Amino acid sequence: MNVREISELSAGERAAAFERDSGIEAARADAEGIVDSVREEGDAALERFAAEFDGVEIDAIEITDRAGRAVEAIDEEVRAAIETAAANIRAFHERQRPEDWRAEFDSRELGRRFRPLESAGVYAPGGTAAYPSSALMGVIPAKVAGVEHVAVATPPAEEIAPATLAAAEIAGADAVYQVGGAQAIGALAYGTETVRACDVVVGPGNRWVAAAKATVRGDVEIDFLAGPSEVLVLADGTADPDLVAAELLAQAEHDTRAAAAAVTDDRGLAEAIAAAVEQQVPDRERAGIIREALDGPASGIFRAETMAAAVEFTDRYAPEHLAIIAEDDETALDRIDSAGSAFLGPHSPVAAGDYASGPNHVLPTGGGARRVGGLSVETFLRSTTVQRLDRDALSELTETITTLAETEGLEAHAASVRRRFD
């Protein structure tokens, strides 16, 4: 990786860093066609796409029973890891549950109440790697929210990763389907003979999965449109370059289109990070994927003139994962508003959040952290406001209500208030 001076970046280079392309639009037409086929043909389309895209002739779309058996079949050490991660994720998300409330506002009784959605669909990716963690991160907050029916869809294979199936079971999934890609999103959104339609569809995936979520959005709720994984490490001269390099490689191994960046005001550290990256890459099993990701336009080691400029760059980058390895990490974090999840200090690797520390790893990418947060219990809730006015309270507001109603030309609104005093 090369060290790039922030002050010397061209407008195009800044755009590549700050406006990271998820690839959704390029996949949109294909995804729409797949979703339409699922809506029209149901299970038959899912079986055909499994053979076409996954090279698998599936014997059954629903495999909930296999998930139950997988818990006993997996290695005891793997099961213990999944159970520990699940407990931590559940504990964190239970703190997110909002409480219903009522309060008096000048004799008006007002409040808000929360109710879970009835059903949720969780996509757990497959493909080049198995992601049991995604099953945990999607199912557990839905169950904590009180969703009655939570389904997991994961791509079919000659042998679906037992750890993913076991994770779905341990997390509390009510149904598991072997269906992947855009077709899985279409099935969860609209239903088939086997797959139950859901109120919300969540979870990470490739560009076709994201494009399919864009297609069904509006007919069902989704979490957000996410692209390849991202990390930005904000570091000062106290940081260990080997740790910074390890963070970059960890996220780069996800995908050739992942973004892995570091920013610092220390020129010596920047050069040391670059050297550490070159030293560590050959030792990684997915070295080819890592190298291609590190060569991407949004990846790199960026050098700022001051730490304040490095912080400003970080906030503008709005990374999915933000690691801060600096002497005064709390002050730096206080000045950053846009990040999916923040990891403070040298002993808080992003991998902790990916798997087991508790916060959700389904996070906005491509600068989405400027607008939205990650997956949470609130994703699976709907709220209702509650109002009770007595005669005196309404009387005090009558002139305000009727004046505004008549200003908007809605005479019947005003009449509905006056009638209560006729």
C-alpha cells in the first residue's frame, strides 16, 4: 500500500474515497428480473435458480430440521463459541428495547408504545465463506424485539456450513430456508408456496442481494442498502503499525471490493503501516483477495497534516467500522459523528464486533453512516403515539387547531373540533 497525502488528493481521488460505489445499480436489472420470477413462479423459480447459480439440485427448500440437528453435529468448541457469542449479542440488544410511556403535557396525556413486527426475514450469506455470525446478528435482535416468526435464508450447497445452520437454531430462528442471492430476498419479501412472506428483510449480502433489497423496498421494510465491508483506522504516533495493518487485512479479506484505509498525522507511522501490510499479506490464506481490495480506490494509507485534519477526513469517510488507536481516543471519537461502529484502543479489534462482543455487525457502508445506524432491536419494532385530551385541554387548543385547519383550507377539520363544544 502507498502512503497518500490528503492535501494532494485530486477531486476524483476524494470522490472515490468518500463516495464508495456499492455496485448496486450495476446489478439492479438482473436482480429485478430474478425477484419478478420468484413472485410469478414461487418455489419453481427458487429451485431453478439454485441449479443455475449455485449448481445444486435442492431436495427441499425448508431445512429447519437440519438446523436443529446441526447443533449436535458441530464440533463442541464451535458450538461453545456460537453460544457465547449469542449470549453477548442478546445481552447487548436487550438494553436497546424501548419502554412504552405516557406523560402529562399541560393536561394532555400523551405517549408512545412499541410493538414488534409479526415476521422478519434474515439473510445469512454463503458463497466464498460461511457466516454463522450473520445468522446470530440478524435473528437475535428480532427475537429480542418480540418478532413471532423469524426466518433465515442462506444459499444452498452440497453441504451448507453446519455452523451457519447451528447458529440459526441457537439464535432462535423459527424457519430456515436454503435459498440464496436475489431470489432469497424476493422469496422473503413476497413469499412462495414454502417461504412465508415477511414484514422486514435484513442482513448483509453481495451486490445482487443489495439490489434485490432495493427492488422490494416499499413493499416490505429493509434495514438498509449495504455494499462491501469497510474499515478505517484512525491512528496517532502511539499506534502499533502491526496492529493497524492487521485491522486492514482483516476487513480486506472479505471481498475484492472491500475498502480498507488508515489515516494518521504521523508520517513515520504511515510508512511503517505500509511496510507491515506488505509483510503480513503473504501469510494470509486469502492473500489474493486482500491484495485486490487493498489496491481499490477507497483503500489506502492517508497522511494528514494534523490530527484534527485526520479526524475531519474520518468523519467525512463515514466508515462502516471505525478503529481508533490513539492516545486520546475518546476526544477523537467525540468529534466524529458518522461511523457504523467504533472500536477504541489497541485491544478492541473489529473482529470482536464481527463475532462476539455484542453490538451488531450489520452496518451501513458507502458513507451510509452519515444517515443511518446499524441493525438494532428498533429495526423490528413499530411505534404508535397515544393521545388523550379532556374537554379543558381541547378547549385550550381549539383556536390554534381551527386557525391552522382553516389556513390549510380544511374546514371539516375545524368543524370536527367546534362540534365538541356545540
